[in-house]
Amino acid sequence: MEQTEKKIITIGPERPLEKLNEQDLNLLRKMYRDMVLIRRFEEASAKLYAQGKFGGFCHLYIGQEAVGVGCIYALKEKDYIISTYRDHGHALVRGLDPGALFAELLGKRTGIVKGKGGSMHFFDKNKNFLGGHGIVGGHVALASGVGWGIKYKNLGAVVLCFFGEGAANIGAFHEGLNLASLWKLPVVFVCENNHYSMGTPVYRALSVSDVSIRAVAYNMYRDNFDGDDVLYVYKKMLEYVEKARNGEGPSLIEISTYRFRGHSMSDPAKYRSPEEVEIWKRRDPLIRAKKMLEYNGVEEKEFARIEAEIKGIIDDAIQFAEESPEPPPSELYTDVYAK
């Protein structure tokens, strides 16, 4: 078999800056603040990991912030989110406490799941955040199960299911989409295509260049767009979230994005060129949002204020986590079975 030629993965043309109405401008301010929170949380997580303060797997969301923020802003509080092992950003946008999340990373008793889940398994029932999941693609079918429960109980809610393009080749992905369409379940499936399944580029793993085209086989709505503009992502997602809420059935949305770090903290990412990474860093979603805000008259002092606020939140959260107690040995025997 002939080996596939190595390619540089590039992004589409950048959308021009535009003048925003007051509502969109205020919304973008909030979105930018949340993207900065995610970025600084992830940078701090990387530092704590490098210092040996926690171990195991740790998958950072740096570079993908506009996807999580834009998508989750399209939801209501009663809606549900189910995520992958790259779940830090989704959890933060959903409103999970940064202190409890850092405590979870450090395996502390005050962690979001008592230090038992770690980086890949953030979960908060009160926020309808149904976890990061470590089994690639397995949670896609779970999302359809949650959607079935919503429809059965007539809750009027929606499930937002995040996964990477690697999951689109897993059996549970196809089972989940088939059942969601068959029963017209209120699920929006979001493929965060960062173009690498661990170290394998999409052109070596996917038989199609557009993941969303697989929606055709399951008779559901589909879309595909770039994920560097958070306001654009939000407006696109509103359409499909409302379709699901109104009983029109599920959608498969592919959003092109890029992780600036390796697959996990143990990955040096030498399978891609510095040139390719630099191409994508020029479209950093934080830079894009800041440019848009500046174009609409937001001054540098506001960005400085946001950075100072987030620094305080991160510093306090890390202090809380580091000063929190270790779980007692008896915790090994709790939460094993549901009551």
C-alpha cells in the first residue's frame, strides 16, 4: 500500500472584522473573559503537572477555546453537556468551580468528584455536566441515552455532546447517531476536529474529508465550519440547539479547530511541523476575539482588568486546591456502587 504523503493542515480564510450591535458586543466581552479563564487554567494545569503535583493523563484545551465557549453559550441551564477526556474548558464554561477542578487534578478531597476522577472525569450533576469520558467515542451513545430520557420525561432540554474526529470511526458513534435520528432525540453532536487523533492526522485515519457528511447516512441535520470566531460559533450553534429543542431531531456539527499543545502532557507533538502550528497560532481564538473587541472600541485597560481578574481566580483556586486535605484511605471503598 502506498504511504500517504505528509501534508500541512491549514485553516480556511479568516472572516473580516465587523461592527457589532451592543448586545453582541457585551456578549463577546463575556465570551472573551471565559476564553481567558480557560487558557490561564490550562497553562496553570500544565505547570502543576510539570512540577509533579499530579500525574496520569492530562489533555489541555489550549487553542480550542472558541468552540467550547461558543457552543455552551447557546445552551440553557436545564440543558446537558457530555464531554471527552479533554474536558477542562467545557467544565469551566459550564460554571464548575475552578478551585474544585484544581483540587480534582491534585486528587484532593475537595475535588469535584472527591479526587477520584482526575483530569479526564470532571462531573457535576447540579450543573448537568455529565462528565469527561475516557473511552473514545463511548459517550456518544450515552448522549443519545440522555436525550431519550429528556424526551421521555418531556423536559424540554437538549444534550450537547462533544467528541473528537477520532471518535467518528468508533462503533458507538454510529449507534448513537442512528438511534438519535430514529427517535428524533434532542441531541447536538459536536465534532471538535483538531485534525489529529493523538498523533495520527485526519488524512491517514478518515475515509472522508468532512466528518459531518456522515450525518447523511442517519438522516439528520449537518454543518461544518471553522471554530476560531467564538461569536460565529455561538450563532451557528443556536440554530441547531433550537432545532433539537423544538422536536426537529439531532444534528451532527463539525467544527474545525486546533490544539496548540500535544495530545496530552506526555506528547511532544513532533509529528507536525512548527510551520503548521504557527499557521494556526495566527488564528488563535483569543487573538481573534480581542481584535474584534478592539475594532469595536474596547480599550486595552479592559483587557488588563480581565487578565488581573482571572489571575486572581486562578491563584485563589490553586491555593485552595493545594491546601485542601487528602482523602482518607476509607474513600477507596465508597462510591463503588450506586445506592
